[in-house]
Amino acid sequence: MTRALISVSDKTNLIAIAQVLQEMGIEIISTGGTQAYLSKNGITTIAIEEVTGFPEILDGRVKTLHPKVHGGLLALRDNRNHMQALEEHQIEKIDYIIVNLYPFKETIQDPNVNLFEAIEKIDIGGPSMLRSAAKNYESVTVISDPEDYEQVISELKEHGATCLSTRKLLAQKVFAHTASYDAAIASYLSKQLSEEQTKDSIDSDTLTLTGERLHELRYGENSHQTATVYANPQVPSYSITKAEKLNGKNLSFNNYRDADAAIKILREFSDQICAVAVKHLNPCGVAIGNTIEESFTRCYESDPVSIFGGIVAFNQPITEKLANRLHQMFLDVIIAPDFEEEALEILKQKPNVRLLRLKMDDLTMEEKEVISVSGGILVQDQDLIEEEPSEWVLMTEKDVTSIQREALQFAWKVAKHVKSNAIVVTNEYQTFGIGAGQTNRVGAAKIAIEQAEQSGFDLTNMVLASDAFIPMIDTIEYAHQHQVKAIIQPGGSINDQEVIDKANEYNISMLATNVRHFRH
């Protein structure tokens, strides 16, 4: 007798495959709610307790963890000793298994779920059966995903059984699925326990990462590279993989990275109306204002050339007035917490522009930052240090004015998100120039200041921010030559005194944050 065991939480298209199994004379074993569902739809089943001779106990926690289940799955059909053992213990072979797991990942998406509720959604019997069946793929067909029903049905109808190549693929899928499931549990519990433990707790020696494939990308950074995007199931809503696409093609590899960079910059200005433009992972314009339209005007004016083909992001809904402005430009992606209905109608006239709606009410984003290197990965905390501007130290004889202090705070927030070496020049509400990714700091300063001067801004209140300490007086000299009156930097160079003396000579005010914001 050929047997199948069916126990699922997701009943999508289940009846179709169960009917085929039944029509082929395959005896179906089932459990609890699945058995009731199958019976209701005319599928004859055998209760799991009839097979095991043992009732479900502990509120269903123990029902399939039994030798008559796992023996029937694991026995090698061409091993005489295995077959004798099955006969001796009156165990029937199980040749097909359709199992999917308790919805643990879906459960923890609810921000109100408590630890007990999450624990109850950890499946024990399901992964055990899946792994037993997958280990014995030579003889057992294991189906963990309703998406695979059609393939199995086709092979059953055509050949009366599944192909070995299909069973191998299904087994591989099972081990990937259970690994991801276990990783999600480990990650969730790690986060829960870290909230209860002290900072002295010992970190795990094993890193568990999991992601669910959203879709394949057309290509990676370049057209000859393949790429796929996976979503971490435990990230907050303020994450690029949570964005709702309202228009346009799927995001590209570079779109995802640039959009993520824009979102992280917006996070710095959660209490202000902010507009951000990003190109190649660097901001090319950042501005705040009294309205979203004013913020964008300032952002655009910061660098009207680089914004072409870039990404813009806002922390306020996009209005019809702003949409008319954006519609006139070539942009790859527009991100906002919402769009007025009239704004959507305007922006959707361009079929290729990606419009992303993203919730921006959860600003924590405290998950680890993971970077791949050849043969491994680097993991670090995100750069989320909370700085108190009142604790910044005056390095020079001349103090900053109130307007300069406000401008320095703005510039410092932006510099944090510019590739090192980074120099940013701003006033108190918009960037004037950004020097990013240079191999020396004075080079970055030249790029930023030259850009500011070419833009035609009133540079009266221009200040300069450096992401790391200023090691040489050349940056101070260049800043002085171009009207910079106030500077913010971490401090800490062995040449600090020389730099301070030069700033004093030029009557430049300078603050030290004692915090560095390298961005490699």
C-alpha cells in the first residue's frame, strides 16, 4: 500500500493534490484540522492516531513524533534490514508527505504578539517530518510549498510517480526552508533575550541569518551580474523591503541600495520636514523647510545636476503641487509615507518611475548591519549613537553663533551618511556642497566648496562638517580662503593643536564632537 501523510497550516490548493492522490489509490493519513478540512471536501483519510496507536497529547504538541511515522519515512527501501525492521514493528512505508509549518514568521510580524504566543507557533513535528522525508528523497516525495503541487500532480498523472530529479529538488527546498524557519526563531529569541539580559551577556558563537526571496532582479550592480533580493522577516516597517510599490518597474539592485541610503538619512530628521536626494549611495542634496515643497526646492537647488536620474525621498506625504514639480524631472525612484490622490495621478503618467509608499512611524532600525567579504561576513551595530550637541567641545577661541551651531548640527547629520573621506558644507537648512569618498580630506573639501560656490548660494552662513578628524592645516586654510567661518569635526588628531592654532589665526570657530562617522 502506498501512503501519503498530509498535515498543513496553509491549505492553498490542497484539495487538488489530495484528489489526485486519492484517485491513484494512495492512502492518506492526516492530522487534526487538516483531516477535518480534507474530510469536509470529500477526501477519505486515516487519523494519525490510528497509525501510531497513540492519541494526540499536550494540546497537539505531540502527535507525529512517533516511530511509526518517522520509521515509515526514513526506511531505505533497498535495505533489507530496514524493511525487516518495518515488518517486525508493523510500520507501513510513507511515500508522500505534504507538510507546511506553523506560521511563526507571520506571527512575529504582529507588533503586539507576546513571547508566549510566538513560542506556541514554533513547529516541532512539522520540521522533523520534513527533514526525515527529505533525507530519504530516493524514495519519498516531500512537498513543503503549495507552489510545487502542480509539478507533482503533473508527474503523478504522466508517470504514476515523481521523478528522482524532482524529489531531489524538493528535498533541497525542504532543508533550505527548515533552515530559514529555525534561523527566524533563533533571531527572534536572541532579540527577545537581549532585551532581558545585561550588556555583559555572552554573544552567540553562531550567526543565524534568514531571508525570504522577494524576487530576482534584472541584474546586479552591472548587467553581467545576477542578483536577488531577500527580505528579513523581522525588520521594522521603516525598511526598504517593506515599501509598497505603487507604480513603475521593480527596483534594481542599485535602486535598493540608494533607496536604503535615503531612508537612513531621513531618519536623522524625523522631527523636521525633510527632502533627500541620493545618487550612488551618497546624498547629493538634503534640506529641511516649513513645507514639503520648500524642503524639496532647497534640496534640488543643492545640486540640480546630480539629482538627474537619482532617488528622492520625503518624510511627509507628496502633494499635488510637489508632484507637478517632480513630474517635470527624470527620477528613478520617489519615496514617501504617502501620496495625495491627485499627486499619484500626475506621477503615474510616467510608467517607469518607481513610486514607493513606506511607513515612517518606526524609526528604531536597530538590527545589525551585515556586510559581505570574500569568504565571510562582517557584522556591526548600526551607527545609531545618540549625540548631545550641548556636550560638543569648543576647540577654538571664538565661539560659534546660534545660527552657526544650528547649521553645524544640520551638517553633522548629513556628513554621517556621506562616504569617507567626507566633507559637507551647509547653512542651517540645506546642503551647499558634498565631497564624498575622497582619499584625502582636503580633496573632499575642495569638491564640496567648489560645488557650493558654483551654485550661486549666499555663503554668508556656510559651515563645514568633516566626518573624521582634520589631520592637516591644509583643510583649514582652504576653508578660510572660501568664507567658511565655523567647522565641526570629531577631533583627536595628533595635530589637533596645530589645526586649532590655524583656525584661531583665521578667526574660525570649531567644535569637536568626539564621535567619528566613517562610512566606507
